[in-house]
Amino acid sequence: MAADKQKLNSMIQKVIEDIGATFHAPLVSIGEKHGLFRAMANAGPLTAQELAKKTGTAERYVQEWLPAMAAGGYVDYDAQKQCFSLSAEQALVLADENSPCYMAGAFQAATRALRSESKIARAFLSGEGVCWSEHDPEFYHGAERFYRPNYVAHLISSWIPALEGVAQKLQSGGQVADVGCGFGTSTIIMAKAFPKSHFLGIDFHKPSVTAAAAAAEKAGVADRVRFAVCRAEDMDIAGYDLITMFDCLHDMGNPLKAAQNVFKGLTPDGTWMLVEPYTGDNMEENFTPVGRLYYCASVLLCTPGALAQESGIALGGQAGAARLRELIQQAGFTQFRRVVETPINAVYEVKH
């Protein structure tokens, strides 16, 4: 089969871009770790020498790092002044951890996930799973930092208000279980917003639960928030007005059993807020930059993690609304609707 020269050159160019992006990722993480982006924010144009001095880093490395960031569009370069700077938009994404657009932390998760490549390669042959706890310890911190800006931006302002009657219940004092809570970020955000309510965070990863308890103490909400090490498939809870799952149902080894336990855990008029990756039901709908990210994460993280559990049912990172609806109806629920969408997430309201 003869290759079309133009298409071949386009394919080669695409691969070069992706290889460049792969090499670019750890440099972003290094820049964040050493405060290079933060030092550039609101500082005006800087030379490599000036940036190195501000950050206590070695000038020769900074001389190479800055052009790499400029070539990737992560910093701006003034050829006449031979200086580098951050635009307001770049600063929001790369330098301000309080920004709802902050993305630099995501590189920590991505680069640490890559360290599991050899384990995933072996799993391709054996069909076995790779447990969530087998990844590099820094990966969990990166994952929390990837999701946190999205939760800070949307959870209280739009997601909970989109659920019928839930905000009012929590304002007057409700019971909430945050299943798959990780480092407790979502749990603590809700606890701070609704001081009359009480919260239980559940996760099967013990180091994350330990970190969550410490974070709740630091945030001053430990009197109303408790955490437990438990799988969603094994939890035995009841009487909750709201049960939440943030980006985790698809990671579970038995999502149906987890959904059945949520059904039993809710009050008759309770609500399950299910947050999952934004995805279309047809595979080709997800051939987008976000879809690519989620498919890759599913191969490296979500699917192996689910297969490592007892039942080994792997929904995958982009199950889609139709598949989720089918599973949720199997669990006994009759009401399922998508209430909010972001470029990253879809939020579903599920009720008895």
C-alpha cells in the first residue's frame, strides 16, 4: 500500500509534537516545584539570569527551560528585549494555585502515572489489574491538585444548587457521605460551605484517608467531618440526605454493588450526586483532546485499578451516560438526569 506523502508528513509532524509534549511535561512540573512560574507572575519581562536569581535556581538550567516553555506557548518571549514573561492567562493556569483554571498540578499526576508503565505493560499480557495503591506516592497528590480547582470553582456555586432541594437540606443541617473522597478536598469544601451539616468521607486508600483527616483538622471542620477506610462495595451506611461520588465510580471493581449500597444508604427522598468524566455515549464523540486525556488515564489508572479488585468489572474512564443509566437502574434507582456539564465533568442527580 503506497503512502500519501502529505499525509505521512502530517503524521510525522503530529508524532513529533506529541513527543515534544511528553518531554515538556516534566519541565512544567520542575518549573512549578521551583516556583519559576510564580516568580514570573506579575514580575514583568525577565531574563534567565534575573529569574534564576529570584528563584535560587541555576542560571544555566533556566536558560534552557525558558525557551522550552516559550516554544510550547507556556511563556511569552520578546525577541527585541530578549526577555520572557507570563501573560495574565498563562499565570492563571500555571502560577496561581487559587485560580479555578490552575492546571500545573495536573502535570504532577501525569508524570507520576507514567512511572507505572512497566506494570501496565505486564498487565496487557496477563490481563491482571494494577491496584490503585501501586502507583508512585506523588501521583495521589497530583491527582488531588488536578481535581481541586474544578471542585473549588463549581461544587458549591453550581453543582449542589442544581440538585433539587439539596442545598436547602444542607443549609438547615443534613447528613452527607462523600464516597471515594481521596484527600478529602470535596468533603472539606462542602463542610466549610454548610456548617450545620455533618460529613463522612469514605475511601479504600488508607494513605489518602490519613491525609484527609489531617486536612479536615487544618481546615477547622474536624468536629463535623470524619473519615473511614472502606470500599464502596463494602460500605454499610444509612440515613444520608446526600451521597456524593466525585470521579471515582468508574474506578471501582464492582460499581453495581457500590450503587446498590448507595441506594440503601440514602433516605427515601435523598439524592446521589454522581460526578463522572464528561463523555459521549459513542466512542467517536470522545475523539477530542479531553477524551484523549481520559482514555489514556483509563488505560494507565482506571481500568487497571478496577481489574485489580475482586469482581474486576471495569467501566473504564468514559462509560457514558447511557451505560451509567443502565447500571443505576439495575441498582434500583428510578430517577437519573444530567444536571450540569463542564468541559471536564458531567454531574448527575440520582434518586430513588
